[in-house]
Amino acid sequence: MESILASGLVIAGLIILCLGGYTLVLGGVALARKLQISSMVIGLTVVAYGTSTPELAASITAAIDSHTDLILGNIVGSNISNIGMVIGISAMLAVGAGLGIRKRTVRRWLPIMIFVSVLLVLFSLDGEISQIDGMILIAGLIIFTVYIVRTAKRQEAVGDVVEDEDPEIHMSFIRFTINTVPRAILCVCVGAFLLFVGGGFTVDGAVAISENLGISQLVIGVVIVAIGTSLPELVTSVIAIRKGQMDIGVGNIIGSNIYNILLIGGIAATIIGIPVSSDTFSHYYIMIAFSLVLFVGFRKYIPKPVGVGLAAAFVIYLGSLLV
């Protein structure tokens, strides 16, 4: 009975997290537009940060409550889910030969994603992602954000605005009706409150499940929290594919994976140093292996058979954890 109640708490928390992230992005984009910030910059900052807020809220709550294994499980599990589940399913549902991917994505953003993944492993070699390591990750986040904003402005200056960096496409399933600054601020505040509540519910439920079933918090973080907080990315990618914007399925996920490590890992580690058990490294290597699949051999699109393989590998990975 306790496990059922805990599962219900997790489900409620994940739903509230998704609603909070949706509301926060909605208000943030509306506020940025009222402040006359360009569409591309909104897409690369407000929307990019906003889609990672469910993971961030859950991880900050876990850090405050000293449930550090949940933090790493959430980060690593979300990155694996984003590639195996979201990109795998997106490639399977894509029209034509597979899921489109731009050369710029392969040459610029994929190497950055792999680099920050390796950096996370290096920081963990001494058995802890320390508060200093967290500050370095946050510094990397600031540098990365400045870089993409400058890149966006250069592209706007020369008229080279690509489709996958337009927030109208990223948030194409939303109809903006917020037409005043106070309403936009209210929307942001409501979203932040929902994230706070949802994060608390999710972490409390996940910890209860871990204790009742005797499963490690790391595994619970990977299997339950990470997959649940990755559902918004899956919905966004599927909707984008239906509208013919296939490249978003890859671009959104790569950006989300980078932010998961730099933003979530950085803030959580700065709040409280995160101990790293030896079991965590196997999950690290699987995360990097999934990333390398995208980097090696695909320049124009991810074929449907590869999408099936990614999804199957993800299911096998989850099965091995549960067994």
C-alpha cells in the first residue's frame, strides 16, 4: 500500500513539474517578447532553460534534502532517455528515411555535449562532484550561454536564421495569449511555484519507493524521475515532427543534455557536494555511448533502423536496471 501511495505521489509530482515547466516557459517567452528580445535568442535561452526546469526543480529539492544519488540518477538518466527514448522514437516516427540532422548540429553542438559529459566523468573520478566542481560547471554554463547568444545575433545580422532555432517552432503547440508584462510575470511565478511543489512530491515519492522496494536512489532516479521529466521533450519532438520540423528532434535534445549537466549538475553540486559511487560510472559510460552513436556516421539524417536500435537499447538498459 505504501508503495502505491508513493507511486501516486511521484505521478502527481511529475504532472505538476510538467505543468510548471510549461507555464514558466510560456510566461518567460511572453515576458522576453514584451522586452523586445529577439526570437532566436528567446529560443536559445528562455525556452532552452525552461525545458530543463522540471529536472532542475527535482534535483534542487533532492540536494536540499541530501538525496544526492537521485541528482545523478536524474541527470544521467535524463540524458540517456533523451537520446534513447526521445530521439529513438522521433526517428521511428519521422516521415521519409529518418530524422533530419543538420551539419551544424553534428559539427558544433554534438562535440560540446560529449565534452561536458566527459567533464562530468572527470569531476567524479575523486569520488565526489565538489562544490568547486559545481561552480566550474556553472561558469561553463555562463560561457556556453554567452556563446550561443552571440552566435544567434551573428546569424540574425547576416540573415542566417535556421528553423530549429526559432522559438515559434520550439513552442509551436502553444498559443500565446499573455499580452501584458504583469500577466507574464504572474505566469513565471506560478510556474516556479508549481515546480517547487512538483519537485517536492516527486523526490518524496521516489525516496519512499526506494526505501519500500529496497532499490537504490540512483536507479529510482534513472528509471522514474529521469524518464518522467523527459516526457516534455518527447512531446515537443513528436509535435515538431508532425509539423515537418524534424531537425528539432535532435537540436532540442542536444541542448537539453548540455543544460542538464551544466545547469542542473552545477547548481546541485554548488548547493551540496555530490558523492559519486563506483556504480555511477557504468551509467556515465552508457550515457556517453548513446551520445557517440549520434556523432559517428550520421551527417544528414538518423535512419529509422537506428531509431529502432536506440529505443531497443534504451529498453534493454532499463530492463537491466530493474533486473
